[in-house]
Amino acid sequence: MNKVQAMLQRTIAFMPDWMAGIALVAVAIVLALLVHRIGAMLVKRAIGERRSLGVQILEATSGPTRLALCLAAVAFVMPAAPLSDLVRSDLTHLFAVATIALVGWITIRAIDLASTQYLLRYHDITENLLARKHVTQVRVFKRVIDTLVIVIAVSTALMTFDSVRQYGVSLFASAGAAGLVVGLAARPLLSNLIAGVQIAVTQPIRIEDAVIIENEWGWVEDIASTYVVIRLWDWRRMVVPLSYFIERPFQNWTRDAASLIGSVILHVDYAADVGRIRKYLEQAVKETKLWDGAVVNLQVVETDARTMQLRALVSARNAPNSWDLRCEIREKLISFLQREMPKALPRERADISPPLVVQEEFEPRKDRAMARAMSGAHREH
């Protein structure tokens, strides 16, 4: 290695020192990138084009290995580069920061690769409670760990600067009002990170859970390190902080199982044959693929002066099927009443009676008074 470095020094002896140093570093980086490209092509050809574990590892580590080769090449040519002490010190400092970034990058890629390989065994998470549990835990923990790795890497890189290190030491030394201010400023971030860990452990929500938040119904699409993305029924997206699910109440329709019971409300006349409607309901749910075969029932749950209120209960495998099943059963029941039992539809009733003849008691007295008045008039004439 010493012979190679001596040969490099003789090769660039005719150039100015600053130009020779820059040229040597630039050539080293270009050669490192070229070696990485050739090596990646050879490895990919040896592995094959199929999506195997080796190809995934190669693609995941492409960036870190490229940076590692560049750092190794720069470290190799640094002793032979005719640089001043100031420039050499700055390059050494930059090399240290790049090494810290490389370690953090490799850690994050390793975590991503491990989590991806672990989740390959869980393909269908729509109706698989265990799969949704594992996917939620792995995704939340992965993002929390990624955030911690980034914070640690950035903090370590900043501590290599003298000014930042002195500020950090003075901040820790004061540990009073300054620490309180920093803690209050970081409270939203820390509360969401802690909430993410709590959600991963206790799991009040999971990926693809059907939830109702702020009177909006949708599914948990993604759980990030500080927020949750809810896919609403009309394809809108609601972004909710993680701390919301720890501090405020919400509805989770699929907490223990994905199956749900849906209700259909009908108002019918008192002339309706409830038993016949119940038999048709049982027949209708057996004809649809949305029903899971668990629950079907029809009851009179309320009455008023005009109608009876019927409630039909039907079960489905998940929330979307439950909604579609409710709509289908409602349409079939209305069609059945219109076709087979029109008298069961709600209607207004009125009892029309003949007019009453009222005989007032004072009429005979009125007639006698008029007769007396007429007789008196004749006597006057």
C-alpha cells in the first residue's frame, strides 16, 4: 500500500498541491463508483433476475455500499494527497461525519430489510386478525426505531463540531430553564412517539381496522411514527395524530374480529304480517354471498300511533360487506312489501262520520216569544 501511495505522489508531482489534492480525491471517488457499478452488475448476474433474497439485499444496500466504497477510496488516497493541514483537518472532519451517516444509513436499511422479510408471511391482512396485529407492531416499531436512529446519528454528527458540542455541554450543565424550554418544545413529537409505542404494544387500532373518528367512518390505512392515515369511505384521507388514539375516545368496529352485525330499520303498517316478512328475510340472506351465515333476525322494536318499527339484523364478514348487505336487504324488503304485501306499507287513517244534527233546547222558547210579540201587534192595530 505504501508503494502505491508513493507512486501516486510521483504521478501528481508536477501539479500544484491544491489541484493535486482535489484531483486525487475526485479520481478516487470516480473509481469507487465505477467499481461499485461493476461489482453490482456481476453480483446481480450471478444471482439472477428473480426476486430472491439476494437481489433484495443487493438493492437495499446499494446506497450504503456505494458510500462506503467512496469513503474507503478517499481514506486510501488521503496520505498521498499534498494537502495543507487546514484542508486535511476539514476533510478528516467531513470523513467522520460521513462515516456516522453511513452507520445510521446501514442500520435503517437493515431494519427495513428485516421487517420486510418478516411481513412476507402475512399477505392477506383484511380478514386476518393475527396478520393485522403483527403488521401493526412491526410497522410502528420500525418507524420509531428509524426515528431514533436518525436522531442519534444527527446528534452524534453535530457533536463533532466544537461549537455545537460546547453548546450541548452548557445546556446539560444548566439543566434548568433551558432544559424545560427544550422539553416543552419537543413535547408534541415526544408524545406522539410514546403514543406510537403504546399503540404498538396495547393495539387499540391495527392496520385495516374499521373505525369512526370525528363522525367519519373509514379504515386505518397507515400508522406512521407521529400520525395515522384513515382511508375514509369516499376515498378521502384523514390524518390524525397518534396521541389522539390514546387521549380521546373513538369507535373500533374490528377490535377483536372483522365480522359485524348490521341493522335495517323499516316502518310498516299494523296490518303487516311480521312472521311472513321474517321468513322472507331468512330466504333473502341465504341468496346473497355477503351474508356470513351467523346472524339473521327480525323483531318489532318500536310502535307509535301510525306504524310499527321493524329491525332486521344480519351479519357479514367485514365492514364493507356489512354495509353492502344492509343496502341489499333493505331494497329486497321494500320490494317484497310493494309486491306481496302493499297493505303493510305505512299509510294515514281517518274515521269519517256523518254530520251530527244538534237540536237546541232554546228553540221552543224562542218560538213562543215570537208568537206573543205578533199577537200584541195585532191588538194594537
